[in-house]
Amino acid sequence: MLFRSLKTFVENAKSEFFGYPSNCIFNADQSGFSYEFAPGRTLSHKGEKITMAIVKSMNAVTHTYSVMPVISMDGALRGKLLVCLQEAGGTLGPRVRGNLKVPSNIYLTVSKSGKLDKGIVKSWAKDCLDKLTTENMVLLLDSWPGQTDHHLFEDVGRCKRLQIPPKTTSYIQQIG
């Protein structure tokens, strides 16, 4: 049943793509990262009540950042790479802002968690997505709640959005 509905979604998406050039069909997907990887398992003695692990920095294990590239159907990286850093106050300090050189292909933002939220997605859509093409476009997104609200993309008037059903992205990649 799941496979059939996924196959139907892929077929419907392909029919939606008809008439659009491959450089105007986009996919955006966020990825979150920790600064340092700490495995969730470790060897221990049976019955041991406390198992200690060593990491270089607790801050590096708990603090994250997110990136979201946009890739067109023709396989090219398009527009600016969205990078969201974690900052405790939700903003960069004045000294960092004054010394930070952000490359022109990076859309840099910050949040308290280092994760994207609706406000960040709305700003990115207005500032970056809208500038990708002067033609009509299709944007394929997964069902992450921070980007399912159609109001987030109101400033991108030429954008048709397709929502990948929840928890199916990896399966759709295999079918497509």
C-alpha cells in the first residue's frame, strides 16, 4: 500500500514537472550537524551504574548548525546555501558581525538552537529563492513542519510547491 501511494506521488510529481525546464525544478532539504560526533553507545562492564565517556567539548556535542542547499533537476547547486549557526542569544555579537566575511554564495543566519524555523525559511524564500529564476518554478520540499506552511512562500509568486509525504523521502529517491 505504501509503495503504491509513493509511486503515485512520484508519477504525479513528474506530470507536474511537465513544461518546466530542468533548471527551474528545485529541491531543497535541510541537514543538521553537531560540531563533534559523540556515539550514543560505549563499552561498559555489566552492572556498572555510571559509564563515563570523553569528548573534546560538551559544547561541540550539544551545539548544532543547519544547512539547506537548493539543487535543480539538472543537477546544479542553485542560489545561496542557507547556513544557520547556533548563537545563545539568537544573534551574532557586534565583534563577530564586524569581522565576519560571508561569501556571496552563503545565506547566513543564526538561531538559538542552530536549527531552522518558519521565520528563517520565510526570509530565505524571499531573499534567495525568489531570485533563482525569472521563470515559473517548481519547488519540491519534504514535510518538515517548518516549511509546510504555504504562507512562508507568499513572496515567491512564481513558485509551485510540491510536498513530499511525511517519512517517505528515502523511499521516493529509490523509486524516482
